[in-house]
Amino acid sequence: MSTLNRDGAATVPASPEGSSSDPIKAIRLRHPWRVVFAVLLVAGFALFVIDAAFRPAFDWPSVGKYIFDRRISMAALVTLQLTVYSMVIAIILGVILAVMRLSPNPVVKSLAWFYLWIFRGTPVYVQLTLWGLIALIYTTIDIGIPFAEPWVSFSTQAALNTFALAIIGLALNEAAYMAEIVRAGLLSVDKGQEEAAVALGMSWSQTMRRVILPQSMRVIIPPTGNEVISMLKTTSLVTAVPFSLELFTRSRDISAETFNPIPLLIVASIWYLFFTSILMVGQYFLEKRFARGLGDRQPDKKSFGAPTGAITGIVPVVGAGQPTVVVPPKNDAPGNRGQL
Amino acid sequence: MSETTTVPMVLAEQVTKSFGSNEVLKGISLEVKRGEVMCLVGPSGSGKSTFLRCINHLEVLSAGRLSVDGELIGYREANGKLYEMAPKEAAKQRRDIGMVFQRFNLFPHMTALQNVMEAPLRVKGLAKAQVEQTARTLLDRVGLADRADYYPAHLSGGQQQRVAIARALAMEPKLMLFDEPTSALDPELVGEVLDVMKGLAKEGMTMIVVTHEMGFAREVADSLVFMDAGVVVEAGVPSEVLSNPQHKRTQAFLSKVL
């Protein structure tokens, strides 16, 4: 209720100026220190670049010589393979573990928790070393009924080479982190979404695949992008297995022959940077794809976009399920009404 | 034939529901006939929505029996024993019961058209061309033919709720449940949703509507049930209950909302 005056009209403070407002004409505030600071930073950076370009220890001619060396580019490819294979396995395993952690079955839930506890609680370098020694712990892999003569049995050493062990080691460790990311994503979807799907007669797996997972992707993708980039760099640890054909170990091996480690480390860094840059671009497009239908919100952007015709503004409320839509009354024109 | 016409669409017998020690429904018994529109009214926390959710088994009953179209909901009866239904069977029962939510719950990553097409495509497995045609007809019926390719975020609340109604209708339900369909809407958008619901009622759809829109109840409903604290306090023809409530609690409630 607004306060009414004696005449029955609502009291509204009248603005004497009305709408006759001119654009403000004022002397702009100067920021001299901003300029000084920027100049100092640029000068410092330029100094560093010029110095680095002529510093003999960096040995740029060697960097140029090795950047497209066949051994290096093959090693870069192996690093990429390690990243992709272990990430794919980790994501699949992570989804399974996340669903297990949300299971109503306490045994299933505890098992997933136990997995996370082990694999997140120990260093990946230690895990990779242990995977390298797996053949000492389990000498054979047997397939059959427990406590009976196995149907098939083969030696662990022969069945799993260091490449496979490196992937297993990286993937199983990463799965624990992915599980938490996926779980957070699943929990971010409004409960009403599941109810709406179930009320339509959709099964659990349909609800998951068609409704919950696509929406949780918006929450899952940014941290997963981080994980992929992190994984690309973690592959340099598989030397613990020991697997030696990836980028970092390979460049170390080459520099062991040339007694010139610095340019080869730069070569490896350039390759890592090249891959992470590509991954960042890929992430941007993935985020855009899964932001479908969520207002005008775009990844890494704060602007809500210009109003388009009927809609004056869209305020997506994170986690609240339904975005608030503000619509001018004219959108409620009679022609727009439900007619049956 | 004569048997199906006498079986009520919804039959609730002493339906009871507790959340822990909190008894929300304390023995609800009521009957909704085929083609009937029933409005459930009452103060918040009276159990209206919970009862509605029991009808399509979104909530599991604690006691009592509930059947839709002569079929027990959530359980199978054989040799005098009740067997809990597998999720698949329960899902099959829900196909025939449409539900419209207070917060619309449209799938935000799908366009209006995709929202309407989703269940017939995935649940019934119908051919896409046919489903799309039906979906477009339904969107046209709710006055949103020109909004088919809009995402829910680009639609007003009233438009979203009308898409949600079309989505529920796409499964060709024999019963429609409305859980406060206009409570989340700006006042000027309520009318367009109620218009769609009136049209549905006119076509003979069996509907149970939890609502605070007494005008709608008076105009459209065949029966009005007033619930409070988990029990049915008063039920009858809407105009009579609304103009001449017998029970004190009904009088108190209506004096506040009318």
C-alpha cells in the first residue's frame, strides 16, 4: 500500500527537471599514475625480452634446431595421446563414480568414497611408480572363477607395457578429481528438472542423459578444461613408471647427450604452451555449445546482451533452476493469449 | 464399456503421507470422475501439493490406497498382496498423467518445440515427423505457434507455463495435474494460463488443480475441495462452498483470500 494524500492520489516526489537532461560536460579525471605504472611495466618487459633474445644460455639457435626435431615432435604426439586417452578414461570413470556417490545404496556410496580417499590422498608420482611395479605385486592376470583354476592366465609384464601403465596410472588418479567435478555438476541442476522428466514418464537413464547431464555440463566443462590442461602437464611425471617417450623425458634424454639442457626445456615448454592454447580455444566453443538456452549469457563474458524486441532483460539465476525473465506488459497483448 | 465409465478417474482412500514424524496427509479420501475438474484449495502447508504428487507417485504413500482409472498407483496387487512396482512400471503409469508445476520446470537447454517433443520421442518412441507436427499443433493451441524455436529463458512466465501445459498434453494424458500453475506468475500473466486451462476443461479433460485462483474455481471447477492440516475439511460444488462455507476453518480461509 502506498500512502495516499487527501485527494486520494498516491504521493510521488515530483522531479522539477522532468526529463530535460543534457549530457554531462565535465573535465575528465586524469590518472597519471596509471600511465606511469604501465610505461614502467612495458619497459621492464621489453628489457627482459631483449635481454633473453641475446643471452647465450638460452641458445636460441638450438631451440630452432630442435623445435621440429622428429624425436621431439613424435614425443609431443605421445604426450597428446597420453593426455587424451587418460582423460577419456578418467571422465567415464568419473561419471560412474559421481553417480555411485549419489546412489541410495550405502555400500556403493562408501566404495566410491573409498576410491576417492585413496586416489586423491596419495601423490600421483607415487601412484605412477607403484603402477610401474605392478608386475612385482601381481605377476599374472587371471580370468576365471575365484579360488578355481583360471580359464586364461597371462603375465602382467607381457600384457601391460609402460605406455598402458602410464595411462592407467594417470586415468585412475584423475578419475577421483573428475568424480567430484561431475558430482558438483549433477547437484547444480534444479530438482524440478528431474521431477518434470519423471512426471513425463522418462526412465532414470533417459532423465540423466537427456535432462540432467546436458544441463550439468555447463558446470562441469570449465573445471574439466582445467583438468585437461593440468593432465597435459602431469604426463611429464610418467617417467616414474618409467615411460620415457613423452615430451619432457624425451627432451631430457636428448639434452643428456648434448649437455645443453636449457634450449631443450624451452622446446618442450613451447610445445606444452601450443597444446594448452589449442585446448583453451576448444573449451571456449564447448562452453558456448552447452550455454544454449541460458539467456544471452556467454562463457567468460559478463554482458547480458542488447534487449531484443519483446524482452527487456534476462537475469539468469545460477542454481535457482528457472531464470527470471522481465517482460514489458506489451508482450501480454491479446493476440498472444492462449486460445483453445 | 459400461464398466470403464463408472470407474472414477481418481479414487483416493484414506491416503496418508508422513515425512519422518511429520504427518502431512492424514487420510484423504476423495473421488474424481471422468471429465471432472476439481480444484484443491487451502492454506500453504495443508498438504494439497503433496496429495497431488502422490497421484503420479512422485511421493510414495505411507498408508491408504490411490488408484487412477481403476489402476492402483505404484503397486501391483496379486493374491491379496501388494507388490512395489519397478521404476519402469511406475514410469509407464506416469505417461498417462500429465503434470504442470508451479515453477514450470521446462528443460532450459531445449527450445519450446523440443520441450514438447521430448517425451513423445523418447518415451513413446514415435516417429519424429509425426511428433513434430503434433507438437506444433499443441503450441498453436496454447497460442505459442510463433514461439516454437524460443528457449524458455526467452519466454515470459506465462508463455513458459503454456509451453509446459503443451508438453504435458503431448503425451495425451487422461488426467492432468496442476500444482499451483499460476502462483509463480506476475499478476498480468495469470489470465493467459487460466484461459488455456479453461479451454482444456471445456474439452472434457479430467483435471485436478491446486490453486489460489478462486475465480477460476468458481467458473470452471465441478467440485472444490478445501484442505487444511492434511485433512479434507469441506468439499462440494464450488459456488456453494465459496459463497456459503459450512466449516469455520473454510470461512476463515476464504475471508482472507476472497
